[in-house]
Amino acid sequence: MTPTTTDPASAFERARAGLWASLQKHLALLYQAEAAFAKAVAFADSFPFATTEIEAGQLAEYTRQRSALRDLFTDETTQLDTLAKAIRTKGYAEDDKKQLYLLLLGYLDIAGAVFERLGTQVPRGLPADEELAATQARFERVRSFARLHVKGIAGLLG
């Protein structure tokens, strides 16, 4: 007789291993984007910087790398939001879900530190970017959602 259902423990182990592998790939992309952005902003001694004090080519490269990092931020936030919601709906035990959220939260904290550069390493007079602000708010909601599920209700009451 062959079982018709998958063993929940092995399904969770596959999910955890898959999440770990996926997050490692995402970290590699994140670090690559951060390194490119850091190189593009290396001309600045302090922030915000004056665009009149740098060469046009440097400003163009900065703008290109900032745009690439911003696009990555938007894409990552969308994927992380979907992933956090997917973990919630899976039939894993609560402790197993906490492990998945903890992996996710670790990535969120690293990514948050990188994406924070979009708001700090900027030129003077940069106009407000409503889409970036919306992405930042969504990212923080995902991070808070993951943190809440790691702590649990008991962690909030204690």
C-alpha cells in the first residue's frame, strides 16, 4: 500500500531547504547590486552630495545604479510579500512556520540595510519618490509581519 499523502515533516524539510537555497541566490543578487551601487557612489565624501561637484559621467552611473537598486527593491518586496503570505497559508506546524519566518526575517534585515542606502546616499534636492516610499512601507509591513509570526502572540503579551 502506498501512502496517498506526503509526509508533513519531509514536506517541511523540502520547503525549508528550498527557502534557504532561494534566499542564498537572492543574497548573491543583493550583494552584487550593493557593490555596484557602492562603487557608483564612491565619489561622495558625505551625504546628501551636491550634483554640481561631480562629473556628468559619475552622475549618470550613480543614477543608473540607483535605479537598478530601486528596481531590485521593488521586485524583492513583491516576492517577499508573496512568500510571507504563502508561509502563513501552508499546513505546517506553528513551530515549523516560525523557522521559515525566521529565515525570511534574517534576509529581510540584511536586505533592509542594503535598500536603506536608497534613502541615505542621495544627492541634495532629490525630488520625492512616491513609488519608492510605497515600496519602503510595504517592505516594512512584510518585515513586521514576519517578526510578528516569529514572536507570536505570546511574545507580544509578555
